[in-house]
Amino acid sequence: MANLLDTVDQRTNLVGQNRLELLLFHLQGRQLFAINVFKVKEVVKLPPLNKLPNSHPKISGVAAIRGQSIPVINLREAIGFRAMEVDDECNLIITEYNRTVQGFLVGKVEHIVNMTWSEIMHPPSTVGRNHYLTALTKLQQGDKEELVEIIDVEKVLAEIIEYDVSISEGVLDKDLVDDLIGVKILHVDDSSTARNQVKATLSQLGIEIIAVADGQQALDLLKSWIAQGKRVEDEILMLITDAEMPVMDGYKLTSEIRNNPDMSDLHIVLNTSLSGSFNQAMVEKVGCNALLSKFQPDGLVEMVQKKLKEKLNK
């Protein structure tokens, strides 16, 4: 299984080309699930787990991997099904999200597929708000087409970790309190959990969030303002975008904005749960103004205040 991910560090050339690679796996059934390879550190056979008293009920225990204690989340249970039973096909997908490392207990791990974000679809609105999918895609498996469900890991983790959206004392600049009220920011993220976290943080300051779910929606909105004769910089202070999203990712969105003279000066912050030095390199390559890893309420507020000060020359 280690060979499956030997070249993950070499796959960063896909980023910025609106492409991604998905790791496919099962949760003790025929249905295929997936997460982005860029969030995967390693895949191993499930090691012995140590139980922790009073831990979250969806945490099966702690695994000792290369000298590190890693909490193991029963992914099948975390997304609303009956808890997965441990058998010979069980594997542990070790991931890094939002600066934390955790393992997901899954069943059989299949393989990695290379796709474009344009092949990734949003879940239909008819499934409601409580599902744990960030996207769907279809794969041709022999003579039949199979649906792949891409899990919203940020939602899973938020229900276990409970991220705090409070702003630390001393972070808010008292001289900007009045100026922040009514400021508009365009936020692009396919995870409803991530959108809610940013809105809950910045709305405390009176900031208005315009939220969309993918890069194409954001680009269409920006172009509509231009078509109406509006200056993008007059409509919003900045754009905050996730990296990986269906239809159009954050890197491609940034590239499209920079190549359009009517919006090329827009301030863009890449806000991502993806870890690794490649992100900083991609920020520089496509032209983002700043990089902020999820989820940092204080860092988010400081970034907004810095840009507003520049605009107001304070």
C-alpha cells in the first residue's frame, strides 16, 4: 500500500491545472468513496488501537505510527452509518487537515484516479443540508459507470474537534471597528462547514460575506459586476478562496482573475486545509497575495484588517 502513495510529493504539478487525484476506498460495501490525494500522508493496514477513556464516540482509538500517536476516526460512523467492523480488509488513511494529523478507519482501498475538477459535481440540492459529501463524480469501471462520493472531511472533523470561531483579545484593531462594518468579502469554498466558519468569524466585526461554492461561480459573479460597469475593488475588499473545489479550483480561479485586466488587481487570499510547501509555491506561481491555512480566526481577522488599512491608508 505504501507504493500507492510513493509519488504524492511529485504530484504537485497537477495543482494549478484544474486537476486533482482522488484516493478511492470502500466503507464495507460496494459504494466507492474518495478524498483528495493531497490530503493523504500515508495508507497502512490498520494497526492495533488503544482505547482512550472519555474520547469522542466516533474515535475508535489511537494508533502509534512512526512514534506519533494518531487519533483514528471511524469514518463510516462519522458520516452517519453504522460503525465499521474491523476485519482483514480494514486500512488506515492518515491525513493532514487544518494543521492536524488524524487517521480514518476505512475498508478496502482501491487505487488513485487522475481527474479534472470539471468532472467533479456538487451534490444535488435535494439531498438536504446534513449530508457529508463535498462533491460527486462518475468513473467508468469496465462496461458500467460508478458513482463516487467525495467526503466533506472538514465537516467530519468540525463535528469532532469543534473549532472555535472566537477572536482573541487584542487582535481587533480598535481604530478599525467602525470601518469594518459593511465591508464585503467574496468567500469561495465548496465545504458548507468552511463557509460557516468564515462567516461566523468575520460577521462578528460587521463584515458581510458573499459566499459561493466553487471557482466558476465566483468568476461568473465577478464578470457580472464588470458587465454592469462596476469596479470589482469597489464591490469587495478581497476574495478568500479554498484551493480544491468542483468545476474550478482556487488556483485556476486566481489565474483567470490575474489574466483579466478588469479584475487583475483584486486582493486574493488562499485559505486551505491542504498542507505542504507546494502550496506556497503555487501561491507565488498563480499570483495569490497571501496564504492562510485553515482554520485560524485570529489570522483571518488580521489579514482582513491589514488589507483594509492599506485601502484606507491608515
